[in-house]
Amino acid sequence: MNTGQSTGSASTSPAAARRVSRRVGAISPSATLAVDAQAKALKAAGRPVIGFGAGEPDFPTPAPIVEAAQQAAADPRNHRYSPGAGLPELREAVVRATERTDGVTVEPRQVLVTNGGKQAVYQTFATVLDPGDEVILPAPYWTTYPEAIRLAGAREVPVLAGADQGYLPTIAQLEAARTERTRAVLLCSPSNPTGAVWSPEQITELGRWALAHGIWVISDEIYQHLTYDGTPFTSVLSAVPELADTCVLLNGVAKTYAMTGWRVGWMIGPADIVAAASNLQSHLTSNVNNIAQRAAIAALDGPMDAVEEMRIAFDRRRRTIVEKLSAIEGFTVPVPEGAFYVFPDVTGVLGRTIGDTRVETSGDLAAAILKHAEVAIVPGEAFGAPGHLRFSYALADADLAEGVDRVAALLAR
């Protein structure tokens, strides 16, 4: 039956058929959150799954921080809108913490408080990058970086450094990736997903190279308090102060203070960049939850005893998991010096059949381990490093030992 409708009508046009924008539709889901959600769902269904996917401390937030939040909840001042860039008291606390840990002096107007570290990452790239720009991205990298870069209309340029390099690229590798479109380089030390820590000398060399070529340095320092074996943390802005006009530091309370769910992060940078990012945030989310901000003040200004206790526990778990994984034939396990991840090269076990699963990639291996050993691990493909697995050791000692033992038993068959 002829309805008289034109074949070019709005109801059948390509634009009408498209329901999700190409920009948002192109975003890959967070692999780490997906693995964690899958593990939790299986546990809820009664399966004895042990999850190594979540990048969050398994400890409760220290009591003094929780108590500060409880008091803040009863204070009517916190029931209203507050300055979009962050409570003045929190911005001042960030200034003090940055000088204390980084050895870098900044002003409160150079601090923007965000809804977690991820928002700081997104807003920094959105503020600094234009379409067509390139960002040199050392790989393995955290899964959110390339997505945030692409959302800004720019392009990531991965520079892969394998286990033989301790997962740290050389300046020669970075230079080989530089083009006339290079706008920034991303630095994450200690690293998620590898736990690698750049030495003071390497940080200085990177900073001077970036300065010489007018390249922005975006430095994610969220694991700065989690280093081991006497390994020092070095802030690039402390090593090369001349970068102050082309450097943004990213940080937050999540990892150090076991506050992943509180969603308080920040970016520190040149005043004009922070002002522009604050303008963006005023339209995006406005202020961060006031109660969480008050808790963050208590965290930054409070004692570090609980932080040190957690660091010692992570160090113990680090030693255990490295020893156990190193005993698995086909695994190459660089010793992580920071954060709470270990990132073994597993190419030595690829090409096998495990159970009824032919394992050709680290993604296949992670799937086989979940299916046959009920252990959840994030495959290296998510971090731009196929042939690897990321294990978080931020879980109870007994679960950690049993989980790795399950993997070892499965691969020994």
C-alpha cells in the first residue's frame, strides 16, 4: 500500500536512525570496572569468585575522616551550593599537601576540586587539547586516558615499553613518537597498571625534554604515597620547576586514604587553565559534594598513621603475589615498586588449550581463568599491552593467596 510518504522522510533518515551520538558511542567501557562488576555479580549468585580487578583499597576509610564527614553532614553550611571550584578550605589543604609531598608551591587559585580523579583527567584534556592534537601516551596505560583524549577530539599516540624495560619508555622512544601535532605527554608514576615508578633522573629527563619542545606534561600522581623498597616518589614539577606554565598535576584522596567511593579529586595547573576548567565544571557538575570535601580536608590535614599501615599491608601482599606468580611457568613478573598492581607478561602460556578454551590472547587467558578457576583478572588488551594480565593486590591476604594458587593449579594441568 502506497502511503504517499517520501523515502527521504525524517523517520527513515540516517540521522533519525542513529540513537546514540557517534562521539559517545565510540567510548569503550572501563575494562577494570567491567571485570569488577562481573566478579561481584558472580559472587552474588553464590560463586566463590576471587576478584583481582578492582583498583581500590580493601580497607575502610580511616575513622577520623568518617567522623569529620558525620559532623559535616549535621552542619547546615554543607546543605547548600558551594563554590564550584571547591571549598576554599579544601583548596588550601591541597596546597599544603602538594608542598609537603611534591615539594611544589602553588596557590589556591591553581587548584580545582573535581568529582574524583577521573573528572580531573577528563577536564584537563578537555581544557588543554583541541581536535587534531596528539598526546604521547606511555603504554601500558590506564584505560580512561585514551577515552578522555578522544573525547577532546585529539588522538593518543601509544609508546609501548615491555617487561624488559620495566614498563618505562625511554626518551628516545618518546622523541620518535613526537610530531608537529604533539600537544602533551601523559605521565603516571607510580603506574596503573604496572606499578612501575620513574626514577628522579628519568622524571627530570622527561621534564626537560618536554620543556625543550613546548609539550604539556599531564602528571597523574594519585599513587604518590604508595611506593616500596625505599623507592622515592618524584613530582615532575619539583624536578623541573620551569614546567610550571605547561604542566598539570592530577591527584585525589581515593587510593591513599581508601576513599574511592567519596569521589574527591583535583587538578593543579596554571591559573588560566584552572579557571577555564572551572568554567567547564560550572556547567558540568558544579561543586563536589560538600560532605565529601570536608572529609577530604580531614584526610589531607590529618595524621598519616593509617596510610602507613595500609602501605605496609600492600607491601606484604606485593611480595607474596610476586613470589607466587613468578613460580608459574610462562609468566615473566617485573617487581612493581609502587601502587598496588602487578603486571606479568604471560605470552609464555599463550597458544595452549585450557579446559575447553583455546588461549591465543591475554583476553582469552583471562576468560579461561575466570571460567575454570573462578578468578577475575583484567587482560592486558585493556591497557594497550596485549600478552599481559593485571592483578590488583588490594585484597585480603588469604583471598590473594588462594586466588593465585587457583591460577597456578589451572595452568599446571
